[in-house]
Amino acid sequence: MSKKPEVIELEDFAKIDLRVGRVVEAEKLPGSKKLLRVVVDLGSEKRQVLAGLAKWYKPEDLLGKYVVVVANLKPKKMAGSVSEGMILAAVCSGVPKPVLLTVMEPVEPGSDVC
């Protein structure tokens, strides 16, 4: 699912607040077949993120995982709930499910991704 996006300047990329979050809660979002309600600890706060991962991941599989989160994404209402960020995953041909972007070692929740 690779596409050629518009080339951006370093200043554009710098606007994205990527942080490491630790998943502290996860459940299927009631009334949705696709969405999981995930609460990530970002150090100074906890955020609810609605992730379209229910087809591939069980909520309990995400608990305790360190994930990469877009922390400054405008909140969006979906399926009656609000998502306050985005959990990043890679989609690769030949791989049956999205692969969560994580860190090799545990880090402090809220750490900047640079």
C-alpha cells in the first residue's frame, strides 16, 4: 500500500509530535467491528486512541506494549467516541496484518521519537 506522497520540508515534518506511549488499557469499542479503544500512557497524561486494529489484534495482546503515537493529531469523533491520537503501524505486502511500530527497549512513556 505504498504511495508517493508529496515531498515535504523538514519544517513540515517537525510539526508532527511523535511520542512513545505504553498501552495501559485496551478493549473492543462497543458497536464497532474494526476499532479498539486503547489508552496510552504518554508520561504526563493518558490518551484514548481509537485504532482500526480489531481485525488483527486482541485487546490483551496490546497491554504493556510500547507503541509510537502521533500525539498532536486533531481529536476525531468515531463510532460515538473520541480518538486523541494515532498509533502507527506498518502495512507490508506478504504480511497478513499491520505491524505495530514499537521500540526495541522499554523507554519512559512520553519519550520523543526523533
